[in-house]
Amino acid sequence: MIVDLKEVVKEVVLSAAGNAVIEEKERLTVTVEPGLLHPLIKALCTCERIPFDYLISLTGMDWNDRLGVIYQLSSSKSPGNEIVVITSVGDRNNPLLYSVTDIYNAAHLNEREVYAMFGIRFINNPDMRRFLLPDDWKGFPLRKDYDGDPALNPVTIASREFSDTAPGITEDAAGNLVESTTPVLMMMTTLSTSVRSTFNARRDALPHGPGRGGDSKEDRYSQWLYPQGGNREALRKYGISPDPAFYRPS
């Protein structure tokens, strides 16, 4: 059955963010106010007919009077269908947007990079350390008002200590925003739990059989965790044990 992308998106947008603006550009583009970004993204991701469950990119932008983010989404069910979601805020001193890390795990480092380059912090992202830059870097390099004077951020080859706590801003049950810090080691433990949970949910769908290794759950687990050895190095990089037994499905 052929699904009309525009009609599906319009239905989702009307139900989750009725005042959003839909434009038929090269890619269908939805512009939404910040407060409705998260429910709209979640509705698009969980849409049954065309689930936009793949985050292609998350890019910070400076439009002079506003700072914002462009989200490019695609669907694993229908890869040719892509949409763009745009949101922005007018506060350049303390720009805040809601995180989508609870919807797309891949958004985590992207949001940290946007914070480092544009100064936009993401509510409910547990780790708002600057990505690519030290914590004491002055200014945000991709903003149009960035002061590139090298004297402000002298380059050094000296080793330096990095903080082992991650700052964050969360929204409590009453809707209040709370500044907090979390030990990085605790976050790594949480990520390890997430890896195990993700595998347990997906292991029966993993490719197996002739030519794909063993057929046991453990063999399929190893194929998923270490395709061509790539994920092993990624886990080491972030301080997570590369030993499969550590994440053995329960």
C-alpha cells in the first residue's frame, strides 16, 4: 500500500503540534515552537504508518535574532522518506531546548556539540559538557557574534585535567528546571544498562544462520555488539568494558 508522506506528516503534526508550519520544500519541512518540539518528534518517531525512527542529523544554527536546531529524520521502514524539523529560541543569553536523547540515542553527542558550538543547552540531556572544546573555552565558535581573538582562547599543548562530573539541566515533575551534576562513571553505568536493554529487545531479530556465525543468543549478541570490530573500539573510547560477558543478556 502506498502511503502519502505529506498526509501522514500533516496528521501527526496536527495531533502533536497543531500550530506548527508545514512547507513543501525539497524535503517536507516542519517548523515548530520549542515547547512542542519534543512531543512532535516523539509522535513522528512512533508513527505506525511511517515511523521516523532514524535521526540523520541534528544541526545547530544561528539566524542572528534566533538560535535553533535543524533535525533531519528518516524512516527505517521507508528509507526514501525524509523530513526536516526546525525549532528556535530568541534568548541568546540562555538558549534552552528540550533534548531528544530519550527518543534517539544518537542525539547525545550531537546535542553536546551544538552546546559547544552555539551555546544551546538541552533540557534532560544528562551530560551537557562541551564536546570538542574544554570547559573553560570562552564563547561559542559557530555563532555569528563569536569573538575569534586568539588571546581569549590560547592554544596549548600542555596536558590538562578534565572534569569527571557532567552538568545538566532537568525538568522536575512540577515543570521546574533544575541545574544538576552527575558523576561521569555513573553515566557510563547507565549507558551499559542501556546497551544491555537494547540488545535484549532486539536479539531475536538479529541476522543469523549459515554464514553469519553461530545461532545461539550469545553468538548473535556478539555479532550485534562487534560488527567488524567497530563497536568494540567505540566502547573502549567511552570507558565501557569491551568484554561481551559484561553485557551478557540475562
